[in-house]
Amino acid sequence: MKTYDSGLTTEVIARAQRDEWLDRMLDNWRRWAAGDIGGPQAFTACASAERHYAIPVWDGEDHAALDAPDELAGESMDMAWSRLPALQRQVLRAVHLQWPLERVRTQRGCATQAADADRFRARELRIPLALMLETYAQARPAVARMLRQGVMS
């Protein structure tokens, strides 16, 4: 028996809420929590086995500042996240930190759709898919409200 698929996914919920600022904050939080330094790694030695020759660094190249996560925004998001109820924290962490779509695709070894990724997350969290999606839809505005009001207030 095939399960009913309503077409509702975490991506659809995020698009329906139309909060680009929150999307950028959540993406920054994901990169901040993962310890991303931003940009490609800048090598300072040649690719030979001996590594005797230094590679000249071009003027104006600043690899570290290309796309580094904003530390303050990441910490603010983490503080707001920690004030959410336990289930909302768990779902936001699962969707944005533990199993973002790219990581689910890598783990499963195939081109996974957003709905399949949500089913995977719900199974890993051991909660029904409908509850996970409902919780996600509630957690996004709650964390956005806390961030806009100021985390420290």
C-alpha cells in the first residue's frame, strides 16, 4: 500500500512563509555550526610531493572573507534556537544541521527529493512526518520572532 503524499515538505513550508532574512540566518547558522571558514582552501605550497616551492598569493585575494559565516549572527541564532521548546529545537536541528538535503543525498547515495529527505528525517527523529512538518512550520516563525525582538531581551 502506497502512503499518501500531500506534497508538503520543509522546502514548501519555507517558501510559503516567504522570509528570506530567516532563510539567510538559518543558512548562516548551519555554516557557523559546521565550522565553515568560507571559500576554497588557499594553498601556500605547490602541489608537488616535496612542497618546496611557495605559490604566490595574488593581490586582492581574500579567501577567508569570501563567504565566511557571520559569527555574531550564528551565535544569536543558536541562542534563539536554545529558547525554543524541545521538539521544535530537535526538528530545526535535524533539518538545518544534522541532515540538510545535501547530506541526506550523500548518505543515501542518490538524487533524493525533498519529500524523501523529510521522510528520512522523521524516521531518524522517530516522530510522524506530519508532526515533524507541523513543528517545523511553527518553529520557523517562533525563532524569527525571537531574533527580531532581540535574543537578549
